[in-house]
Amino acid sequence: MLTYAFKRTLTALPVLWIAITVCFFVLRLAPGGPFDGERPMPPGIKANLDAHYNLDKPLIQQYAIYIGNVLKGDLGPSFTTEDFSVAEQISIGLPYTLILGAAAFVVSILLGVLAGIIGALKRNSWSDHTLAALVLLGLVIPNFLMAPILQLIFGIELDWLPVGGWGDGSLRYLVLPVAVLSFPHIARISRLMRGTMIEVLNSNFIRTARSKGLSSTPIVMRHALRPALMPVMSYLGPAAGYLLTGSLVVEQIFGLPGIGRYFINAALNRDYGMVLGTVIFYMIVILILNLIVDLLYAWLDPRVRAQ
Amino acid sequence: MTKLLSVKDLHVDFATEDGTVNAVRGINCHINPGECLGVVGESGSGKSQTFLAAMNLLSKNGKARGEINFKGQNLLDLPLKELNKIRGSSISMIFQDPLTSLTPHMRVVDQMREVLKFHQKLSGTEADKKCLEWLERVHIPEAKRRLRQYPFELSGGMRQRVMIAMAMLCNPDLLIADEPTTALDVTIQAEILDIMDELRREQGTAIVMITHDMGVVARMCDRIQVMRHGEYVEEGAVDDIFSNPQTEYTRMLLDAMPRIDAPRDSETKPVKEPAKDHFLNVDNLKVEFNIFNGLFARKSVLKAVDGVSFDLAKGETLGIVGESGSGKSTLARAILRLLSTSEGEVSWLGSDLIGMNADQMKKARQDLQIVFQDPMASLNPSMTIGSSIMEPLRIFAPELSREERRAKVEAIMDRVGLPKSMINRYPHELSGGQNQRVGIARAVIMNPKLVICDEAVSALDVSIQAQIIDLLRELQKDMGLSLIFISHDLSVVRNISDRILVMYLGNVVELATSDALFDNPQHPYTKQLISAVPIPDPEVERTRKRLKLKGELSSPLDSAARLRFMPSKSEVLNNAQKSDYRPRLIDHGDNHFVAEHDPIETLLVNE
């Protein structure tokens, strides 16, 4: 198992390198630079700044320097926030983003799987139809619309929950952002889960389990759940990606101090180091999550383990 | 004698989008304690549904009416909680497809344990002991290790044994077996049937044997109930039904069943020297697949076809038999270049087929056609059968006009016995037999010289099977076709073939004329295969002795497995030599070739 994990990590490295390279050059294609403001800077100062950040060297050399630094674990300085390195900025925002993302991830899986099982067991009943309607809502309403609606209802009209901010970091402040962030994923996971659960419940080995006299709880929990989870698992990797990009918007709307905010500002200000650093960080997170998903696969299906 | 289970006026209806389907219409039957009842009928006869209804295992849209009495209770009226106390305990069931009938992610022992836990409140070492005991009783080798394994680590026959062991854990009064051996090879089938027979004698368990195979019935059952289209046809003691069937349908079922002990019913063509015919000559053909385990693991080579040579004469029918994994289908596909070969030569009408370029090959394909096993799955579901049949015309005869093509398609449909009105139908609207006629029409529309039938009748009911074989024979006679007829079913192959090639793990073990092979088999494996096929005649079956050879069909990945019939050689060779050594084919005269082997006496299982 460990060697498997190690091999997977090795194969992820070239992917990471390609992504960094593409990102590096695409960013430079965008017009403007970190020091272009509304008022043009005196050329002397700009030249000094460019020299300080290596921007005066040929692009390919800048690329080599950057890759060299990354290999040393140095994501470089932030171009627009003085005295802060990219790593420092990320580590400031990180806890908030991680808490938000992890909570949304767990909530998505739990509620999605649960709703999917209910839908499959009570096929075509009113509860199945209600769930299907909610799912549709989750899929069609974008998060930047969902967020203000929920803020309006629960934050202002009912006054149950804070409208935004991190506050004292208590659960109350997390409920709305997590809800907005996880809603579309709950919707997708529950649909996936419902479909595969129905399929699994019709399979021959479930018929065997029924013929053994087992009641429906052990049949679902012991025999059907694990195979039905397989497609959900393969969705979790991409879902983690969506959650991270979704968190950019949600952090902005709810005024949370996560990395998302820095990322958006950095992109607008052409803070090359910050954008690249955040991208690398996100990719590593997603690669790790995908690795975890693969390992979970092996747990779900003994055939994968054997290979 | 009190009846163990009695079914009274049972109806099973399925609500479908096209209205209600009455799958079972007023069936009455019963089973006595300790007896074996054969329930026979073709697909759609409702034989499985009757007993799935008794176990409340119908699919969701199914509804059963009537009465099924077991120990004074009507199973159809029982609340699920009460029924669950009976299912798996006093009545248990095994199913057709052992590959999918076990939960894939649970160890064998965990699946068996839950039966004991639920019905007998047994757990821990006591339960484990019982599981082990039952695995040993169904003759699973290395039973202790098997307990810890997952279903995918076991072969099909092994899985079916696990199913049986699991079904027997609580000593049921009744075991319902729904086509338990249909998906298995004949030698495995013989073993499974032996085990079931043994259990019945030792435990007194009554068995309901649901099957389409009259041979299995003759081998196992005391009494038969024949069903057709959900209705009762006739019922009686096995000897009475076989010797004196009362209805036309039963007689037809018995007659349609090809018998391995019957000589072929068409005239035997004299065997010329096919090698000199320069029709199809296959020489030392090898097909190897590289198997990669994991991303960085080293590859292993699976030798699916490992040096096969044979010649086929014009107009001749060559049967190829072998169990699953023997490489017979791979061989067929390799000859047609549907798979790439790794070594060897195929010469077609005197020219080298393997070396042909794309243009030459396209031209050759017109004469080389294949009919596949699963008629439905091998036709494009989004094309009408008319356009499927027409497709070869579009490729090989683009000069024809629309009308000419249509006329040709209609003519060939007529020839294979399909009504012209079906030309715009889709495969899912046709029955299996009709779809196979489409497959045949598609294959013969360009007047090919060779048609390979790869298990072409295996998925069909016996009566349909007989019709398709007759059709192939007629076409052969009219068009002068050569046929390569691949099947795992020896009785069918005997019936249609002039010569037969027996394969074992990618090698030829015997090649002889049909009659010589069955009347005078030489290789131990051939002998074992023939003895394993049940004969649809209860009297013959009772006195027949089955040959049991040491070892079992092993994986083609295991290079030493080829020497299974030559243990004497295997002892003197080292590992490298073992994987290189191929038993040679020895000419016994009269076109009878047999692979080297040790005397059969040394290979038999001592009992």
C-alpha cells in the first residue's frame, strides 16, 4: 500500500511541473505587470523594481530561476505586498480556507450519500421527488446568487446566523458559507449515489443476500454501500477542485480571510509570484486528495488492492 | 408422504411500460422431502420466476398471486420479517451466475458468517469452524485459505461451491438451484452436480433443479415438471418422461437436444488431405498478450494461443472445442486478423494472410466472415437489422443501386428465414434466435468461402439452437461454405463437424474426425471432457462413470500447466525447460493426431 502511494506521488510530479509551466507562461501573456498602475511610475524606479524581482531578465531565464526556487521549496516574494513572501501570505490565509473547505467536503459527502441512499430506497416516492427538486435547485443556482439569498433569509430576515465574517471562529459563522459551498456537491453526489445504489440493489449479489434472509439494513450497509460508493469516489477528486475554486467566491462574499481573497487580488494586480504560489499550493492539495481517493478505492474494492 | 412445498395456482405478473406481462400463469406443483425435482423449459417459460416468487425475490415490478405452502405457511402472505427466518435457513437458493452472485468486497468467511449469525446466533470460532467444515464438504481445496479470500480470487466453479456451502450452512429442507451449472465448463459442471447429489443423499435436502439442459435432468432428478410460456406442460417421473413423453412440446425438447453419444445425422464427408487443398492452412500460430500488473510492475506474458497448426479443406466443417481459457475464440479472431498474432503463419488460398496490406486484407475479408456468440450485443443497437445486413454490400459492392441492395437484403433475409417485414426493425425488437439469423445473413450476404461461428448457438434455447444449426448446414450445402464451428458444447460440435480440434490452454491436444474423436478418444483430457457431458437419458446416465483427472484447469499464465497430462516429463525438466516444452502432436494414422501424454491410469484421481 505504501509503495503504491509512493508510486502515485512520483507520477504526480510531472503533472505538477507541466501545470506550473503552463501557468507561468500564460500569466506572462496577460497584458500589464505588477507595477503598472493608473499613474505610470518613473522609469528609473520601475527599472529598479524590475531588476529586484528579476523581471528584466529574459522570460526563459526567469522561468529557470522560478523553477529552481520552487524545487528548493521557496515560492518567492509577493510582488505587491511588501515584506511578505508568498509562503507567508498563504500560511496566513490557509487555516480559514482549510476549515471552510474541509467542512464543506465532509458535509457534501455525508449529506450527498445519505440523500442518494434515501432516493434509491424510496424510489419514486414523494421524498425522492422532493430530493430531486432540491438537487435541481442546487445545480442551477450559482453560488454568488445562492449566497446573498441565504444571507438575506437567515442573516437578515430571520436573524439566526451572522451575515458574514469569521467572528470568533465559532460554528455559527461557518454555517452559511459551508452551505453555499457544499450545496451543488450535495446535489451531484446524491444523484450519482442514487443511480449507482439503484443499480447495485438490482445486482445478483444483493439477490443472494436477500435469499440468505438478511434484512434491508445489513443488505444496504454491508453489501450495497461500498460498491455503490465507487463512482462517488471518482467524483471526489474533481469535487475537491471545485470546492477550492468555489471557495474563492464564497470567501469574498462572506468576507472570510482565507487564501481566496489574496488569490483574487493577486490575479487582478498581476502579482505573478502570489498567483503561481497559490496555484501550486491548490494543485498539491488536489493531488493529495486524489491520492487519498485512490487509496479509498483500494479499500472499497479488493480487486484494486490485488493489482 | 407430506409435501414439503406445494405451489397452487401461482400467477406472476410484471408491470412493464408495454403493459402487464404474465410470466407465470396458474402453475401447480409440489416437491416431496428429499427428492430432486427438475423444472425444465426454455427461456421465458417462467421456471425461474416461479421459484423466485416463492423466495420473494422477484424484481420490483413483479407481483405473485396464488399460494405457495411450506410447512403450513403460505410464503406469499408472510411478512418479510417472518419470511427472512425461512430464507437462507430452511429454504436456500443458488443462482446461475456464480461470478456475480457473491458480494465482491466481502471475504468468503464474512459472507458465510452472516448467515450463521442471523439464523443460528452463532459467531466467533464456532461459526468459523462450521464455515470451514462446509467448504470442505463441497470439496474446496485448501479450504482454510479460501475462507480469507475474496470472490474474485476464486474460479467460477470454486465460487459456485462457495454458494452451495453457504446455502447449506443451516441444513435447509429445500435447496432451489436456478441453472446452477449453466455458466460453467462441462468438467466443472460434472463436479458441481456430483456435490449436489452427494448432499442430497447425505443431508436429505430436497432439490429443485431449474434447468434447460435435459442431460442435467437425466443425471440428477427423480421427477420432472415441464413448463412453457408460464404454463404447465407435463409432469412425471424422470424415466416416464424420457421414455414416453405425453406432449408434443416435451418430445420436441428431447429431440432437439443434441446427444454426445449419437452419431452425426448428416453424411460424413470423406476426409481428403486438407493440407494439400491450399484453402486455409494455419501453421504454429501464436497469440500472446502482455499483462501488466500495476503501473511499474513487470509484465507477464499470457500465451492465449500457443503454437496451433491445422488445415481446413474447402467445404469442410472443423469443430473447435475447449473449456474457457483454452484460447479457441482467440484463435478464431487471430485467423481473421481481428487480433494481431505474435508468431506463425496463416495461409489463405495459398497466400500469406498475416502479411497482407490493408487493401489486400479488405478484399480477403469478403470471403472470411464470422458470427459471434451474443447475437444481440454483436449487432449495432442503433441500426435497423436491414442496414446491418446491408453494410457488407456498401463496403464490397458500392456499385449497386439502392434498389438492388434492398432486393439482395430481402433475398438473403428470406434465405435465413427472416420475414421481409422485419427489415426496419431494431435488434432489441427481435428474439435471440432471430438476431442470430441476422448475424448469419450479414455474414453470408457476400457469398464468403469461410464462416467462423464463435459460440454462435451457445446463448440460444435448444429448439432454436437446432434450427440455427440446420440453417448453417443448408447454407453450407447451397453455397459450398467452409465452417469453423467453435463451441464449449461437445454435443453440438459432434453433430455438425467433420473433424474436431480439442484445445487445452492454447495448445491442441487432439485432432481427429468427429466419429473417431468421440468413439475412440485418445487423449486423457478429451476422454474427461466427453465423460463429463451429461446424456439426456436417465438410464444411460445412472450407469455412466465420470473420469476424474488430477489437478484442475489452471491459468494460461502458468507455463507449467501445459504439462498437466505429462507429470513424468514435468518431473525431469527444470523450470525454464518446463515453460518451453510443448507436448508434441503425434500422428496415430487416419488423420488422428494426439498430443503426447502419460498413460491415463497414472492421471486418474484415486478414489
